[in-house]
Amino acid sequence: MNQNSNKITNKNIMVENINRLLYQKNWSIRQLADEAELPYESVKKLVGGKVNNPTIYTISKVCDALNCSIDYILGRSVINTIDKKSLPPRVFNLLVEIAYFESRIADYNQSHKTDCVSVLTPTGIVQDGMVFDSISTNIVNISAYKKDFGDIVLCGIKIVGRNLSPTYFDNDILLIGKDRFPESGETGIFLIGNKVYIRKYIPGIRLELAPINGDKNSLFIDNIDDVHYFGRVLTVVRDA
């Protein structure tokens, strides 16, 4: 393959995803360059967002080093091959189903000129630490939120029950962003084993996932590879 052909253009999402994986693996740019067998200065510019059109050759080498797919790096999929090794098979298969449903919605939006995203409704009452083993899917039009969030909305998650009140209520839809890892104090969706946690992210020597209502103990994570990050909560769609 000609290394200068087949340019990739999803630069912002790509740079954010590479940086997130570097953070999760606790790698330096130098280590990534060594693992990818690419020149350090080239990788430094790529990670810094200073390369407008990196080649497929470069991205494929980076993805091989980070053990993830090109689709994941470009934001086309929520599936990262790193997670397949650490997640229970049923959970991973559900994530694959979600990614497939999202691709169908993307095709629908393109053909019908709409702005819809998938809404995931877990089976049973939604609560912090619930078992993630089955879902139903629907869609919601987010055109009213395009001005605030553009194209970073990944999907919606519907709240069933009142276990997360007073922060979230029955029938609320959480719009989930795929753009970056949460900043300190922001709420994210985290998978640990076969359980889902809706928690505030608190950085530190140990990663802390704090309860959104303060009614449970914080979770402290020693190994970032034990946690699958699904997305951050952007806003809540709530019936008036």
C-alpha cells in the first residue's frame, strides 16, 4: 500500500481517542512511537493534533500498538478490542449489538435528513451497579440539542424507576457523549465486569468513581484496564 494514499480525516475524534487510550494505558508519546515503530516526531505531531491528514498506514500502526480498531479510533464504533478481553462475553456482545444499531440509525439519518440517536433501555429498574445483560432499543430526535453538542452525542440511555433520584428520574433520557473522557466531577457511564455504574469521575493516584447522589461509597480502581468507559453524560432529556 502506498503510505501517502488513503487519507483519514476524522482528526478531532481520532486525536481525542488516541489520547484517551494513552491515558488509560499510562503510556508516553515516546512509548507509543516505540510500540508502533514510527518516528517519535511524527507520533508527537499526530497526538498533538498537528497532522491534518494522517495516512491509513500511520493510523493502522498506531492502532496495532494500542490494540484497538481503526473504527474505534475514528469514533465509528464504541467497541474497543482491548475491552473484549476484560468484559464478559454477554456484555461485549451487547456492545456489538449497540454499535450495529447505531450504524443503522446513521444510515437512516443520512437517507431521511434527520438527527436521531439510539436510546438504550436496560431491562428492569435502572440503578447504580445494575447487571448489564439485556436491553431494548428505540430512537430519539436530538435536533434541538445539535447547537449545544453538534455530532458528539453517541446515544441515549433511558432511566427506568426512581433509584437514581433526585439526580435522575423515571423516563429521563441521558444523552451520552463520545467525544472525550470525563473531566473531574463529570458523570460518566462505566462498565466493570457485567455491571454498569453511573458515577462521577474523580482523578487521582487511584481512579475514583463517586456516587451521583452520595448515598453509596466511592469505587476506587487500581487498574484502568478493569474499567470500560462507555461515555459521559452531556445532558438530560426530561418530559415537562
